[in-house]
Amino acid sequence: MNDQTSRARWLALLAVTGLAAYLCWKMMAPFVEVIAWAGVLAVVFFPAYRGLRTWIRRPNLAAVLAVVLVIVTVLAPLVFVCGAVVNELQGMTASVQAEFERLRSDPQAAAALQARLDRIRGTVDIESILSNENVSAFATRVSQFLLARSAGLVGSLLSILVSAGFTIFTLFYLFRDGEALVHRLPDMLPLDRARGRKLLHRAHEIITASVYGVVVIAIIQGALGGLMFAMLGLPSPIVWGVVMTFLSTIPMLGSGIVWGPAAVVLGVTGQWWKMGALTLWGVLVIGTIDNFLRPRLVGKRTRMHDLLVFFSVLGGLAAFGVIGLLLGPVILGISMVLFEATFGDGTAAADAEDETPSASRKAR
């Protein structure tokens, strides 16, 4: 009888705990993206906070200064880029239609373009592609797409600012109290403390490697592409820089999907030196910066194949939105470590912990 009573109480407690967990999830679900952004930023900028705390010796003030550093280096540029993209998208809507109309109405421009297109007529069916019906339909679709996207960006700008405010608020407490929380986490895991610490160490490496290996390199490649677009006088360099940044986060795609066709268009329109400059910049600078920076910023810390990274980035983007660019590789990497810790011998986590200081310095 006592066993039955104890079992019934245990089941009731389990049911109540499950209900409480479900209600907590319902309450926290709208803020998952905010917490994820704050967590990633806290991991990346925690060394800066630790240095400030050592120098100032006041945790609250050090956390405030670390948050200010994040605002200046991450959030403020992000808000600026969002506003610039909105303005450029609105300008692109009018310029696309104006350019098509100019080519159709200006005899000299039309003749010059026709002469260049004649050179490639043997391999491409130019007449069907550039017929009045196709050109008008294409211009209409492009204009509608740009208007819809710019309107959506304007509408979501307030939401971005509100989310940024919540992220800043969360980030302050993660800086101030995060170290104590991480110190207690190994005791909460169903592993011995040593293996728990190694697991958390591996998770930290995966997050930082994903940030540096995916986001930082992609931002550098997109910025380099946008800079060359601006130097060559191409339209909407910030928009195309952002597009190249997003494409650079996806392995096996990259920014060449943007600057390659742009170079072709420059060649078709007779701007040969611009085509050559953009091609050389894309191949020699944008295309090689990844090979130059990745070993120095990441080293071998992620230990994931490019195909796994490819699907984790796309899957994370589909599941979580923009933050999925980071969360996808992080979730996959941590899942692999958990799988090894559960069914393997934990050597992967141990290898990460046992990396020599000289090897760490070389990777960095």
C-alpha cells in the first residue's frame, strides 16, 4: 500500500512538473530568439567583460560597460545597416523601372546595347529574353518584390528595436551572473563533474567557432563586396553587400552568386575595366579571404564537415530565422558532443579540453 501511494505521488509530481515545464515554455517561447542572441553575444564578448571586471572590480559597472561595447560594435551598426537597406530598396524600385524605360526609349542606348548583344546572339536567344513583354513583366515583378520587401523591413524595424532592447537587458544579467551559472551547470548534468566541464568547454568552442567561422568571415566578405560595388559606382552597394553576407554564410554557395553575374552585366554593357576590376577583386580578395582567415579565427575547433555545416545553416535559418545561421551549427555541434558523451567514450570532449596552449595560440 505504501509503495502504491509513493508511486502515485511520484506520478502526480511528475505530471505537475511536466505541466509546469510546458507552461514555462509557453511563457518563454516568444523570447527564445532574444535569449539566443543574448547568449551568443555573452559568450563572444565575455572575455572583454572579464577584462573590464578585473580592471574595475565592480561587476555591475563592468557589465554595463560590456553591454555598451556590444551596442557600439554590433547593435548600432546592425540598426544602421537595416535603415540603409530600407532606403536603398526603396530607391531601387524606381531606378529599375527607369533603367528599363531608358533602354527602350533612348535610341542611342538601345543601339549600343543591341550591338553588344549581337556578339552573344549565337549562343543565347536574346530576342525572346529581351522582348518587350518579358522586359515589362520582369520590371514589374522586380518592382513589386522590392516594394514588398522594403515595406516589410519598415514594418519590422520597430520589432527589431524592441528585440534589441530585450537583448541588451538580458545581456547585462548574463555578463554579471553568467559565470556563476556556468559554474553550477556541470552539477546539473547527468555526468561526472569533469566530463560535464569538458562538455561545456566544447560547447563554448563550438559557439565561438561558429561566430568567427560563419558570421565574422561572412560579414567581412559581404563588406568587401559592397565596398567594391560602391567604388565601381554600382547601384545599392549596401543591399548587395548584405545579400553577399547572407550567401557567404552558406558553404558551397558564397558571394560569387552576386558579384559573378554583376561582372557579366558590366561586360555586356561594355564596362570592361569595371568587369575586370570586379572579377579580380572577387576571385583574389573575396574568394581567398575565407582561406586566409578561417585557420586563424577558427582553427580546427568545429570539427564538422562542410556538408554538415551547409545543412545546419540552412536548417537553422528555416527553423529559427536569422539567428539560425548561428544556432544551426551550434545545435548540431552540441548534439554531436552529447551523442558522443552518451554513447561513446567522450574522447572528443576530452581532446577539446586537453588542447595544448601552444596549439590554442596557433589556432587563434
